[in-house]
Amino acid sequence: MNILDWKIKQNNVEVPFYPARVLLQDFTGIPAMVDFAAMRETVKRLGGDPAKVDPACPTALTVDHSLQIDFSKCAIQNAPNPGGGDPQRPPAKLSPLKAPRKFSCRGQASCKGPCDGESSRNSGQLSVQIENTPLLCPFHLQPVPEPETVLKNQEVEFGRNRERLQFFKWGSKYFKNVSVIPPGTGMAHQLNLEYLSRVVFDDKSFLYPDSVIGTDSHTTMVNGLGILGWGMGGIETEAVMLGMPVALTLPEVVGCELTGSASLLATSIDIVLSITKQLRQAGVSGKFVEFFGPGVAQLSIGDRTTIANMCPEYGAVLSFFPVDNVTLKHLKHTGFDEAKLKSMEAYLKTVKLLRNYQLSTEDPEYSQVVHINLGSITPHVSGPKRAQDRVAITDMKSDFQACLSEKVGFKGFQIPVEKQDDVIPVEYEGNEYKLTHGSVVIAAVISCTNNCNPSVMLGAGLLAKKAVEAGLTVKPYIRTSLLPGSGMVTHYLSSSGVLPYLNKLGFEVIGYGCSTCVGNTAPLPEAIQNAIVQGDLVACGVLSGNKNFEGRLCSCIRANYLASPPLVVAYAIAGTVNIDFQTEPLGVGPDGKSIFLYDIWPTREELQQVEEEFVITSMFKELKEKMEKGNKRWNSLEIPELDLFTWDWKSTYIRYPTFFDKIAKDPLPVQSIENAHVLLYLGDCVTTDHISPAGSISRGSAAARYLADKGLTPREFNSYGARRGNDAVMTRGTFANIKLLNKFIGKPAPKTICFPKGVTMDVFDAAEFYQKENIPVIILAGKKYGQGSSRDWAAKGPFLLGVKAVIAESYEKIHKGHLIGMGIAPLQFLPGENASVLGLTGKEQFSISFPQKLSPGITLDVKTNTGKVFHVIAAFDSDVDITLYKHGGILNYVVRRLL
């Protein structure tokens, strides 16, 4: 009823939401899995059936955060240059790790010669194996399986994380509803999109929409497939696994209406960034966004998932694209079972979840509507000296001419007016050419960072195909190059048939790695350099990278523009940036007819068709084969054959947690807090990063001392993330952030004062002393305590340090829920009061009285040993909060419920 009354109730009430499934990555997944294993042990000890302890919903855990780059090889072009186009410096040396080994193409029929490093150099295609990318056979440009660096890094990963991986494998076998995707398969958000998504769940009895919460911030990508999903913290996801709903504040849903047609020259990147910018300006922070309107049908699934993934950029919780025919067509290309697709479509139509964006009668009612006209999105380039100086394509010619006249600065070159039309003739390879201000001398198509979207690389290829077919060419003195971000890019350019046309225009694959962006381009021909210097010309480089500072590409190139891959090809054909594509032709065909850019620019329909047929189909086929084949190292891992985990008490990775040490069958009455010392006296805006263990383990920390006592060397410490399954390490890492500002200390340091001893010590050491002496501790804090990313150990850690309550001016809501979930009381100063106003030093001892009949928002009395009395608010928001607190947290509550 609250949802139906949304116009009045939005932002004011909480509704329970049960997601269909949960997605974990290994860093956040291991504490949850350890908790479940420990709960089985606890349930058995208390007389219950441990087999009842299973996740309540399907849970997928991807092991994708364990890889470290221990081995790599340097990227070097066939004509290496140390940077800036300077030919005088000696060439960079090869990595001393190991010379590239020879690979066999394993009898592929299309291979016309041996595939080894030597033949690669002779072919001019590749010089060495590049860091973490597939080695390509230079004759048919297909990846050779398993480069040496991948094998070595995986070997080290399995060795370093063997205990964790064995534990994960045991969990996947003995917990129902748990599937573990082994290392080397892919990233959590990508696998969620490509492999784990169902769109519609079918559990044999019911059909219902797919929905997911995940511990990965990129979980929102899946909204592009019509699956409701977003990222949350470890405790919330663990609660869902335990059968609890997400307590969701009924959100405002902002409808984003897309109308009009995008400009012919606008790429997917232009559209995504423009929508992101307009949503940021619309103020959608903390809200749900849903897209509708006829313009949505123009967006590919790649566009939609990218927009959905940009949620953090414009502050929305999620951005939802309801399922339509584009979605169904995409699922068909991914290899979705035909019968399931038909069932899915019938179900979605029946419950009115299949959207036809062309029919306005299907448009829902929204809290607010934002209108975006795709026709207003203008493609831009950036330059001529800085990436932030954007220039609309329609203004390119006039802007460049203005830059010639402007004073030398961020954009200007200060070329005298009488010299702006100078023409310098130059002879190159037996032919005469003319260079002017704006002449393009470097053009690099690069697939990295902002241009990794397949559609823009395919766009460059299709443009090249049409240009070649129209008889257009690129002048031979222009230094052209093609640098795919990975072997997969080369694979789909080759399989779609566009690579030969790129080669014909001079855009040949030269390797994998950073080159043109960082100045590692081969020197320009001497005749061209001399002509540029002689005429004091503002020569140009155009590239699809992300850096274009003056002189970066070559010392004689003053203007550098960042552009989409298709525009790089277009400017290379034109030979100049001093051109108006709307009114001036790129060139003349064999028949003497002028050919304009719009004559050869590929349509969005062409791009989407090629992308779906060649990129999507190939990619999903490969992933499916990889999942079915499995991982040899993973398959060979041995695990204990018991439904109760066999804890290794010597392990420093997986440890039975102490959460359940004192649990009884029935909860004790609510206990008052007597004569508590203050463990930490903190100010405003203490974040979960200050509280939760993260990053590498410092050699001088309490966690390092613990590991050293276990016989480990600093090299073996690994990170807090890798050791999240060991509560002893994580407890010692709580409040161990060097930026922590404790008012007792007066400067940033992970220290506090242990008042009974009068000594400054590590926070853990002080907490350990208090626990041995049975002295409870509390934390005093200011405003917005616990803001920042949702982190489970920001609540688990303080609990294990013995913290009974936090008294703060205000809380970040999610973190406050985490404290309650661990049995820590969140108390709040009365409005206008804080520790300083009340004259508290933090050196006092505090007694807090809790009535047996707790209720949300009740006022409690606090007394100090100095005689001061003040009041605080028990910041519980609901009866569920009270229930969890009385049980000592959610883990205890669920254990008792299973008995």
C-alpha cells in the first residue's frame, strides 16, 4: 500500500525489497562465506541442524580481486622512440625479464608461416609480446592462447591465495544456492552482465523478474538489460543471503525521456557523456532513473549498460532501461536458449514489462521527468592543447582559425595574419605535396580508456571500408597507426571484415600498449619535419587517446586533437583539421565527384548490426566455452569432503570468527553500559575508510606484528582485502588508518590513550587491554559519522574491539544500520549538543541506562564519573532495529531463528 501511495509516501517510508539474487566479489564475499561456515558450526553447537544454514537466494561469487601483476613485458613498437618524436635519443631497451618465446598457431589452416617473435618483427605487425594481451599470429591476426605472462600471474595467484580458493571451492560444493566463478574468468560486473543475468527467473513454479544487489559498485551496469540492480555493502548483502529484505526507502523515480535522433556524426561516447552531463545537472542524486521515449530504441545494449554504469557520475542509485525488442535481440545473439527467450517474452508481455518505446500510451507516471533531445547532442573534439577544451565539429574550422590568431596560451599560436594562408611545397616519395597550417601529419586510432566501446572502433572500420570503396586515400606522409586495446579488438575488427580497409588507408595494427599518447611514435619523415619548421607551420596530430598536451606527440607538432576513432580516420583522409565537414568534401572520387563525410559515415543501425553479429556473438561464445571448460588449477584444488568446514587453526587467511563465542540459545535482557571508557574521541566526517581495514598491511601495525608472530615475512603479509576471512587481522586493522584524527592524540595517527595505564598505544592494543580488564568502551564522534562507501568491517571491527555504543551528532544512515546489525548501539546527542558543548573531555567514564522496553527514538540518560548527566537519543529507526539489537546483531538473530 505504501508503494501504491507513492506520491505521498516517497522518501518518507521504508519498503522491504527481496532481490532475486546476490552478487559478491571475493574481497567482500569471503567474510560473508566465513560467517556462514561459522554459523553452521554454531548452530550445531547449540543443538540445531547445520544443514539449514544456506543462503536464502542464489548467490554468485566471482574471484576477480585477487590478481596482482607479478610478471609483465614491456610494449615496444617496431620502430621504438623514447618520446616526443625526438630521433636523437637511444631506443628503449627490452625488458630484462625474458625474451619473447615462440608460439605455435597450433595448425590453423590460414596461417602461412611460423608464428614467432622473429617473423612478427619481419612482418612489421608485432615486435614483442605485449603486457597482458593475447599474442597475435601476424598472418591471420587471431589470438594465440594463454600468453606466458597470464600463465605466470595465474600461477602466483593460485599459490598466494590457495587457502582462500580452497575455502571458496568448498563453499560452492556444500552450500546450496552458491556458485563460485574461479580466477581468470572475468570481472564481477562483466560476468554479471554476460553470464549470470537471467532477466526473468524461472524456478519451475513461478516466473518473476530478475533483480540483484551486489558488493561491486559496477552492479548498476545490469540495469541496461532491464534487470533492477545496484551495489550495497557487505552487511546488507549478507543480510539478504540470510533471508532478510533490503530496507529500501521508497525512492523518487525520475523518468528520463529521450526524443529526437542523434546527429549522424555523434558516436556512442558522445551520447553517453552528454546524457551523463544532463542528468548530473538535473539533480537526480539518491533517486532511481528510468529511461523512456522513442529515443531509447536508438541505443544499443552497450550504450545502455554504459549509461547505467555511469550512475556514480550523476549520483543516481540506478538507471533502469526496461526490456524491449533491442534487449531480446541482444539476448538471442548472446546464445540465450530459444525456448527460454519465448517464455521470457510471453511473460514480460503478460505482466506489461516489455516496453515499446514508440508508443507513448505505455509511458509510466514518474515523480519527475527530465527531457533530453538526442538531436541536441553535438559531437566534439578536444584541443588543440588541452583535453578539457572541447570544440564542436561544426565549429572546428572557425575555432582553429581563431587559435591561429590568438596570443600564445592555452589555445592560441599567435601566427601573423599575413602568414596564416602560407603553403609549403614538399617532395615525398617522388611526389609533391602541400603543407599548410592545420595539416594532419599524425593520425592514431587507439582503443583505450574512453574509446574501448566496440561501436566506435567498428565505426572507424566501417568508415574506412566506405572510404576505400569510394576511392579515397590517405596521403603517405601522414604517420597513421592502429593500436587496439587488446587482442579482442583486433579479433572483431578482423572477423567483421573491416581490418583490410583500415590497413589500406595506412591504419595497421602496430602493437598493444601505450605509444602515440605518450609520445612513442616513430619520427616524422625528415622532409616533412623540415617543411613544418621552414614554414613555422601549426601542424596537427589527431588521435583517439586521452592526452594531447602541446608537443607531446612530436616536438614539431603544436596542435593535437582528441577525437573519436571514426573522426581520426576522417581527418586523416581530409589531410587537415582546417575543414568544415558540412560544406567541404573529404576528397574527390575516381569519377571526379566530390565525396563528403556524410556520404561515407556509417549509420547507427549499421553499427549495431555489425556489433551484435560479430562482437557480441563471438564474445559470448568464448565466455560460454570458458565457463564450461573450467580452470585446470581450480579443478585440481583439493577440498575437505565435509559439510562443516575443517578449520585450519594455523591458517592466517581463513579463521573461525569470534562473533559467536558468547552466544546462547536465547538472547539476554538488554544490558546497560556501566563505567565505559572512551576508546576514541573523533570529530566530524569520520568515514568508513578511516574505520575499516583497507590496502596494504603496514610493517609497523598491530596486524603486521600478528602475522610476524605467525612466522610470515613482510613480503607474505598480502593486503587487508585478501585477509578479510581472518577476523584477527581485520580487528587489528580497524582504526589503523594513518589519517585517523583522534582528539586524544591531536594529530593524524592510528593511536589512542589507554587511560587506566596513561599510555599512548595502537587502538587495537588499547582495546585488547580494556577487554582483558572487562571494561566496556564507547566512541565519541561528531557529525556524519560513518559516511563514505558501505563497508562491513567498519561495523564488525569496532564490535570485535569491544565497542558497545557510539555517541555521535549524526550518522550516515547505511553505517548506522551496520552498527545495529553488529549489536552496537547508535546514540545521538540532542540537537545543538555535542561533546564540546557539554564540556566533555573524553577522559571520563560513562554509564548509559537502557530500559527493557526499548523503542525507536527513545531518550536515554548518560552519567559520567565526574557527576555530569546528559541525554542522548537511541537512534533506532524501527522495531526491526530494536529486535536485531536485542539479539546482539543480525548474525545472532538468524542463528537463533534456525534452532
